[in-house]
Amino acid sequence: QVSSRPILPAPLLQSASSMMMWHRPAAGALTRCRPRALSDSGSGDLGRPFVGRGAPSGQRAMLSTASSSSSSAPPQPPSRPPPSSAGEPGGHRRASRRPWDPRMDQLNAAAEAGDVRGARAVFGEMRSAVPPGLEVMLWNTLLKAHAIAGDLPGARAHVEEMERSGVRVGARTLGKLVKAVARSGRADQVEDWLEGLRSVPSLVADAVFYGSVIDAFAKAGQPEKAHAWLGKMREAQLAPDAIALGALIDGYARQGDASQASACLEGMAEAGVAPNAVAYTSVVNAWSRRGDTEQARKWMARMDEARLQPSDLSFTEAAQSCARLEGASGSPAQLTGRRVVEGRGLARGVVSWTVLIGSCAKRGDVHEAKRLFDEMVADGVLPNIVTYNAVLDACAKQGDDEEARRWLDRMLSSGLQPDAITYTTMIKCCAKRGDAAGAVRWLTQMMAADLTPDAIAYTSVIHSCAKKGNVVDAVQWLDRMEQLQLRADAVAHTAVINGFAKRGEPAEASARLAAMLGLGLRPGVVSFSAVLKAYARVGDLPAAEELFAQMAASQVEPNVVSWTSLLEACAKSLPRRRREAEFYFRELLVRGVKPDKILIRTLMRALGYVRCVELCQELGVVGAEGGSDVPADARLNEGRALDV
């Protein structure tokens, strides 16, 4: 239920100028930093120019003329390249920031790691030599170690020691602490921490203090507590800015509470605080995730009326919302996309076009993805590697290898070199249509291009081999992943399990399932159903029943495929287990499983046609007589023969 109370008190609604007085930086005053996640500037990854690890010269010819191999067994791939040192911790530090003591870096590193003991040891060495005016920074750094470690009693004792030593404790100190605790994932302990510091005489809770608390709770997924602190801020006669309110709106939106997010945005406007594009985008996303097209369009229209120009990052989120909206409204992607791109007069850059093409790729709409791509080029926008990969992904979802090859040639002609995502997409395309040899060929070319395949690439190869029935090669590729220290997920293991199940090897399929559990992976209903199918084919009902019990112990709910396999095991047992089949059929109905035609036919084989129809009529199951394309007389004769 949407709260009707105003976000700000009546005295603060009188004038916008009086509301924003607190934000004017005076001499020595604290100024607030804009939280990075809520900034209305910046760009998404799609907008950055692609700089990848290029393939060696002549790669285009190698891609076009690569010979197909009939074997899908894994070759010996080169060892994985050592990690680059460019991304090592500390590589981003600005050289101009030189502490008075080299040990300050050591202290800060220990603090950010939550190493209270190590930070306190360095602090003790530096304390006596700290220059005048830098005491607060030194003490605050040690305080940060307590906060990140979640050591609230130690942090409180440290603040008391700061007061006894004559070191100033201000709102900036507390603001940093709140953010540090929020980043450490212990936002639920923030309130205890704040209550302990409210008695500190030198601490004056200003707008920066309250804004930091609101932001911390919102980011921690607790918007209700953030809203409560907004009320405390209101009681203190302090006015929040667009950043604090935007954080609250985003918190509700991420939680899926679109109504409260909208109410906060309404209150924000009524309070005289102009909402930014990020706040509107959060509300649009919240309504679109709920599937409420009308509300999402309403807020997009209000964003348009406010003449707000979203940044690349905000636009990306808005365009993705449009892609979700089209599924509910039934309108084509280009119409919802144009509503954002053209109807709002926004710059149609590579980011906007790529997002729209990517939305088509997610649905596997190759035709629309190609049409948008061509229109993008006609509009004078130069596609990047991400744009081409989006079109390739659309082809891969359809398993259209020939079309994917044409677009790869077009990409090479434009001067762009394939990256790891390009190769992985081609591998997935082959796996989609069961071309194990093609998947292995692309993986080999990927390694030859000095690109390291990830778990997704290997999993796609494993899936293609298992789908082709070449379970031996699938196991070899799974072993290769382990040798390269790539953790295979449940999808890869399930592909191998399914491969053994299709070969009629239930014992090996069951052993692979046990190994999967031993690795700490949680099998899903697909994994269990594959083993159930293997037991059903050989009529091993006791093993199938035992596996059903294991599913229940693992809190995996059987689906219609699982129950069908259990009934098939009853039908293929010698002698047929009619009583058990009837019991399981009643049980699946109690659990709310809706029988399909395949299940009814399986039940018919277990009970016979006559008893199957009688049971279905007794339980109110419609469609038993129509569950087969065989004429009724023939089914009756078949049932009588089975009843013998």
C-alpha cells in the first residue's frame, strides 16, 4: 500500500531555496559526494570503444577456409596465459597523492581488507609521528578497518579514544563509516552503530550524515529502513537532495516495489526537488519488471515532459525496459525502441542501437536484428564489436550457422577482429544444432587466436557432444575443464548425465549425478529427470523410486517429465506395476501436476486403456480418450491386449 504521508515536513515545502541552503559549501563546511551508482553521468560498457586482443594476421582467411573435422575429441590446448598486471591492486592510484608516510598505504590496505590487528599495528607505529592537521585522517583510517570488519564494539571504543585524545569526530567520519559498513554487507548492523554514536558530543548529524545512512540502507536492499531514516532527517528539519531521494527510489525499485518507488518520486517532485533521469529510469524499470506496460509508459512520458536526457547508462536501462515492455504489449521492438530513441529526441548512438539489437537477439529474432543493424548503418552510426556480436547471438539462438558465418565475414570486412564472445557465440550456434565437430573447430580456432575459452565455451562443446550421442568426448572435455581449473557448472554435468541416460546406461548416469553432488553442485529437476528416464527405459522401478526420494531430500520438485518417467518404469517392469502406477498418478494430481498427452499414454501402457479411461474419468482428468492419434477401437483392442 502506497504511503500517503509527505516525504518532507510542511515548513520545508515553502521554498526550494530554503531547502537547499544546507548544500551550499561554506568555509570549512562539508560537501557531499555524489554516489557513483546514482550519478546521472557515465556510460555503459556498450558505449566504450572496443579494444580487444586481436587475432593474428591472416585470421580472416583461416576462419573462412577452416576445414571441418569429423572428430570432436579435445586437442591439447595451450596453457592459459598469465594474468595481466594491469589490473593488479594499486595500479589505479594517482601518482600525485603521496602520503607523508609510506606506511599510510599499508594502513589503508589493511583497513580496506578489514584487518583490524594489522591496521592497529601500523597505526601504533605512525601515531606519534603524525603531522599537525592529519590526525583525523589517520584515526579515521583505523576506524574504517573496524567498520569493514563489522567490529562495532571495537569501532565504538576507538571513537571514545579519539575523543579522549582530542581528535575531532565529525559527520564526515560517520558518513564514511556508514558507507564502509554498507559495502561490507553488514547494513543490518548500521543502526546499532549509529545509536552508539548519537551520544558523542562533538558529532553533529547533518544532511551528509543522514544521506549516507539512507544511501547505505538502500544499497543494502533495505529501503524500508532507508525510508525510516528519511523520516528522522525530516524530524531534524534537514532537507534531502536528489541523490538521497534517488537512492531511496532505486532501493524500492530494485526490491520490486514499484508502487513505493513511484510514491517517493511523486513526493520528491512535490517537495521541490527536481528528479533526475536516474530516478525516473528506476521507476520505469520497476514497473516494466512487473509487466505493467501502462504505468511504465506513464513514467516514461513524464520523464519526457521533464525534458530529461538520460546518460548512456540510464538510456541502456530504459531501452532494456522497452524490450521487456514489448513482450507484454505485443508491439514490435522497433516501435518501443523508437519511442525512446526518436520520440524523445535522444542521440542515436552506438549504445542505443546496440541495446535495441540486443533485445532482438535475446528473443532470437534474426530478421529484426538485421533490419535494425542496417538502419543503424544508414543512420551513420558505426557498429562496434558488441553490435556485431548481438546479431551473431540472434543467429546462434536459431542455430543458423550459415547466417552467422555471413555476419562474421561482414564483421571481418569492416576491420574488426573477433573477440572471445564472438568465438563463444559461434560455438553456441553449433551446439544449438548438435554440430559437435563444428563446435570443437571453433574452440580450436579460438585458442589458436590466443584467446582463452571460458566455462561457457567449454560447456557448449560438452553439450554439443552429448547431444550428438558422443558422450565419451563430452566426458573428455569435462575432464579438460578440470585440468584448466575451470569450474564446470550444473549445465555441463547435466549434459553428460543426459548423454549417458540416452545411451541406456543408468548406472553411469547415476554415478555422474552423485559426482555432481560431491562437487557441491545442486542438481535441478532436469538432472534428476535424465537419470529417471534411464531407469525407466530398463524398467528399474525400485531405483527410480529411490531417486524420487533423493529428489525430495534435495528439495527438487518433480515436473511432468519426472512423473512420466516414473510411470514408464511401472509400465516396463516385469510384471507391470499397475497398483504403483495408479498410486503415483493420484499423487501427481494431488501435487498439482497437470498431465499431458505423453503422460496419459504412458499411464495407458501401465494400466491398460480401459482402466486408464475409468481412472481419468473418476479423477476428473479431461483428455484421456483424446490422448492418442490411434482410433478409439484400435486403442480399445490395444488396451484389452495389454490387460491380458
